[in-house]
Amino acid sequence: MSETQKNMSKRKFGWVDKWAKMTGERARIDAKANNTYIVYEKDGKLVKEFPNGNIEPLYNDGDS
């Protein structure tokens, strides 16, 4: 088995993992250029990540 095959994802469409990672990286670049934040799920909760690296929960515990 070649080294490339060993490192490939077990998914049928392994390119999706690479595409998703590149999309997230592009979102970070755009957020930094526009001084905004990105939203994603981390540990089962939605968070906001700012260009300076700060990560805050999207909703506080009391918010809905």
C-alpha cells in the first residue's frame, strides 16, 4: 500500500475533508480582512472566533 493511500480518509469522498478545512481557513482570512468573526461548533456549542484569536460562546447560559 502506498504512503498516499495510508494517509487518505476512510470516506468514500475523501476530498470533502480537505475542502472543508480550506473553507474554514478562507473564512478566517475573510473575517480578519473585514474585522468580523466566524461562528462554528466546538465541543457541542456554537462559538464566535475573532481575528485576534479570542473565542467566546455565541450564547450565554441564560440566553436562548
